[in-house]
Amino acid sequence: MPRVTPVPYEKMEPEIQEIVKASDEALGGSEWIQYFCHPADLYKNFVKFYYSRIMTDGNGLSVKLTELVRHTVAVHNACTL
């Protein structure tokens, strides 16, 4: 059971709603954003960093490897989502 309640899409700032749409198109899901975006300004800064540094192939790790590591950590921690 999550300890943080999700932010409904309708209550997200328009800029974050655009991020949700992009995540749905690129990754096939965006449910995790509902939990991360409580502090909206902090989350927007995180997204700028994450997609420019982590989710690119130019920084030594491929996007596929980054997602594989993320998935492996989730499995190891018995995440259900």
C-alpha cells in the first residue's frame, strides 16, 4: 500500500500534465508521476535533469540499461506497481 496518495491528473499543473502525456507516449505509462509530483516545482526540476541526463544515450548508460536497472531494483524491493 502506498504511503503517499497519488495526485489526480485533473489537479496537476498543465506543465506536469504535458509531462504525463509524454511519458505515456514514450514509456507506456505515467502512474509513477502521480506520486512524485506533490511538490510541483521540485518535480519539474527533477524531470529536466532526469530526461536530459539519465534518459539519454550520451552519458555512458543507454536508456535500455537505465530502465533495466530501475526494473531490477523494483523487483528486488517487491514493488507491486
